[in-house]
Amino acid sequence: MRQNKICQSLTFALLLLSCINCTPDTVSISLKISELDYLIIPTKYGSSQCEVNLLPLIDYCSNVITQPANNCGATLIGENSFVGGKQYIAKFQLGKVETNLNFTNPDVKSSFYREKALCFGEIFNPSQDNVVEELYQQGIIKEQKFYVQVNSTNATLGVIGSIEIGSPNLSLIKRGSKLVNLKHYSQNSAYSTPSNRSLKYGKLPLNYGDLVTFDLLSPYIKIGIFAVNSIIQQLQEEGIGYQYHYGTINEDYLFNVDSIEKLQNISLNVIAQDETPFTITIKPQDYTRKLQNGKYQVLLYPLMYNIQINLGYSILQSYYVGFDLATQSYIITEKSEINVDQF
């Protein structure tokens, strides 16, 4: 009996030791918000462990860091013709995982000059460096997908969300909900999904939106200017105090309300792969944020064309959204209302 117990204990110990080197299915990275309202990935790289904030780019991109890469202990491996600059390899700290990634230091004449970013977007050139593809090729993740969530749009809170590369964090999914694969919008090569012009403010139909995209570089929900005007007219009719001035985001654009008490939900349908509609409902507390003066900033911005709805990261407070690199399509589910502190 004693010998059996010893054997069982040794077996368990060996399993624990073997799992120290087990390959994780997920690389979880913390997210913060920059001064310009972008989501950013705070990380360290190179043998010098240089600190850097990287944008998570999902469109035309490659891994780039515009700064003297060799000073951080990165190794020069050649030239990158896609970016236009010297290409390096270095150790990056991605959450709890440390791994080698390729990146380019763009030349002054490069269109990527001044950027600091990790690429999560479409791969259409063999010279592109993409963090999802590199982690997959190294065997660190099993699927070329990533999932994004935020808990707040308040930059002063520090870490406000996470990106899970590989597999989703199932604890972030609302009980009773499931991951839904959305259809890819056939007329667009990048991440996108079709809608059916079902956009509403409360019960007010806005008859807008054939195409929906998610944006990690802005909290704003961008819709047609006539749809925004209809919402403003509704505010007037309901006696809701507001201030509005059209302009450029982060410069002179202004849309504030005195209170969110009477604001309505904004809703729209996106289309699942099985052709059924999935309804996204955006609550007032998700498309506004409180200002120091007690008023509320409305995170809606008017577009001058009438086809696209661009959903900023503010909606990721209520939805957990995945991105499938291979198909350039989305995966979506309702997010758990419990804020997760481990990120």
C-alpha cells in the first residue's frame, strides 16, 4: 500500500514537472489606453528589456518599432522590403510568455515611419511580420485567432482590458451565451461582417449600415451623419440637454449630454455564418463616459458615407469579440458582467 502511494506521488510530481514546459493555447496580453485614446499593448523587448507601448493594428500592417532597435539588444537579420527598413529579431514579453518576434525599424521615407505596433491584420505579403502568425508557427498557440475585451474606457485606470491570442478566455463569456461566428463581408478583404440596415436608437429606426467593422484604435461608434442627426433630433424632442459641434476627433469635435438617464440603447444586427442575425445592443453607459465637469461625452461620430458602421472598442465592455486571421471574419459573444482582475 505504501509503495503504491509513493508511485502515485512520483507520477503526479512528474506530471507537474512536464506541465512546466507545456505549450499554452493562449497568450494573454494586457491593454491600456493612450493619450490619443488608442488601445495600446505595454511590453518589453530585447536583451535590454526596453519598455514600449505598441498599437494592436488590424488593417494594413507589419510589426514595427520606430526607434534605435540595436540599442535594446535586438539582432539585425536583414532588410524588410514591405515596410522599408532594417529588420530585427528580439525577445518580447507578451503577458507571461517570452518569445522571439520579428519587427522592422522603418526608414524615414517609409509609410510606417513613427509607428510602434504589432500586426494582427490580414497577411497579403510574404515580407509582413504578424504576431499571430509568428506565435502559431512557433507552436505557442494552436489557432490563428485572437479575442479582445475591455472593462472601461477610462485611461486613468491603467490596465483596462486584454487580448487573448490563440484561444478565448472562457471565463469572460456570459453564462448562457456562446461564441458566434459571423459572416465575412464578401466585398471587403479586411476584417468585416455584413449588417442589414437595422441600426436603431431605442425604437427609432435609422435605416443605416450594410457593413460593420470593429476598431481597436478608437472608442467611438461611427455611423452616418444623417443617423447622428436623427439621434440629436430625438434628444431635442425628449428635452435632453446636450452640446454638439462637428469637427475632428481629439481636436474640436464635441458631443456631450447633461445626463444619461433618458438615453436609449443603440442596436444593430450583424449576420452569422448560418445567415441568422445576431443583435448587438449598446447601452448608454457603454457609448458614453463621464467627464470631470459631471457631463457625459457621447462616443458617437458621424461618417459622411452611408454604408459602414465602425464599432469602437467601447462596445467591448459588453461584448467579447474574436478575430479569425485566416478568414478575416469575427467571432462574438456577450461578455460576463463580472470584471476580471487577472489582466
